[in-house]
Amino acid sequence: MRKLVVNTFLTLDGVMQAPGGPEEDPTGGFTLGGWSMNHWDDAMGEVMGRSMGKQFDLLLGRKTYEIFAAHWPYSTEEGADQLNEARKYVATTTLKSADWNNSTILDGDVVTQIAELKEQDGPEIQVHGSSDLIQTLLANGLVDEFRLMIFPIVIGKGKRLFGDGTVPSTFAVSDSSTSSTGVVMATYEPVGDVEPGSAALEEPTDQELKRREQLKAETTS
């Protein structure tokens, strides 16, 4: 089975919308597109280079596919050749054709189709952007690894990596470093369910018991 990896730029408050520019994705009245651009350094470029310096397939949602297809075929930037040559799978219910080189449309039951792609021989499957698609992947346990760049910025609103309906999970950190601009670059792998513990006294005090009863009354009223 091949690995499905989510590559995401993220704010401290979990927003992943439009890191690359104001025109990238202004949906929902989002006005802070391009929030990542003033934080890049050589260390970040090296991390991105390692991720994209090996063979990979791309899995994209429709909006991210359209952003990429309007940019990368016309670009001479570093990484353009790898993205243009990669095999691309597009999860969409609206596109009827996908003309960017090596593109295939996934429609209908995309969860089953993505699970089948993972079972096939081939390189790892990378997801870039695609916030709506990621929610489907999370809900169905299809993500094997997160490669996150967490920027020292809070925005307050916008599309989030872990949105409503996220399944509670525990992660192991397999790699981490920090850029000169304070961006945390970390790789996370899901390892299981959340197992809560407690710092409470074994024998709660009378005051604590009263507090719990009061809280219960407030939450049920």
C-alpha cells in the first residue's frame, strides 16, 4: 500500500486558506490571502525540496486543481517540472474534463476510488491545498502522514485543516525543525485514538463536588 500525505501551510489558529496570494481563494470574504509569503527562507525551501524531490502522484480537489492548472504549466519556478510531470487525480463533481498533463478525474464514490489508488503500486500520493477534500479524507481515515508548515500568524477565520467533524486522533511527530522566521516544519503520523487522563484528586473535595454539580446544572439548563 502506498502512503497518502497531506502537505499544508497552516496558521497557528489552523487556517490553511489562500497562503499564496489574495486571488488564490477569496471565498467567504477571505481578505488575508498571501499570509505565508513574507516568512520563507532557505530552510523551508530545503524541506519542500525533499518532499517534492522524489516521484509522487497528486490528489487534488477541484478548486486547488484549477489554481495549479492555471499556474504551473506556465511557470519556470523550482518545482514546476515535478508538478507538471506528476500523475494527477482530481476529486470533483463538476469538472467534465481535466486538461493539465497526466490528469484523471475522480467522480462518483471518491472515497472508494482513493482507497483503491492507495492499494495500487506506485509512488506516494500527495495532497496539496484542497481543504474540502481533506475533510473527506480525514473522516474516512485515508491520511497516513501530515507534512505541515505552521506559520507564526493567527487570522481568526478561514478554511481550516481540521474542520468540523474531525475524528479525534493522536499523532506521533517523526520529524521537526524551525525556520529562521519561526515557521515550525513538522511531520505527523496518526497513531490511534485519543486516550484521556485526569489530573483530579482520587477523592474529590466537597468544594470540587459542588463545582461539578453547578457545572452540570449550567450545561443542562
